[in-house]
Amino acid sequence: MDFTATIIFVIASFVLGGVVFMKRESIAPPFRRSLALISIVFIAFSFFLVVYSLFTMGME
């Protein structure tokens, strides 16, 4: 199985979380909460994808 898309998604979600965290003062307050929630969802799904790929790694 090719994990390229999973790796790209994991990197992109962590970069989004880092950008939101580092630039939280310059983001407008109405968008700050929604961007933070989206980042949390993406990062949680990334952790799920990493764990799932580790569990299914030996089944090929």
C-alpha cells in the first residue's frame, strides 16, 4: 500500500496547527476558534491514520 497521501496529510495538518498556534494573535477572533477546531480535528485524524497504518503494516 502506498502511504504517500497519508504522509502528505499528516505533514500538512501539523503545519496548519503550527501556523495557527504561532500566528494566533494576528488571526481575527471570529476565525481563530474555527481554525483551531479544524486544526484539532485534522491533527486527531492524522494520529488515527498513523496508528492505523502501523497496525496494518504487516498485513500486506
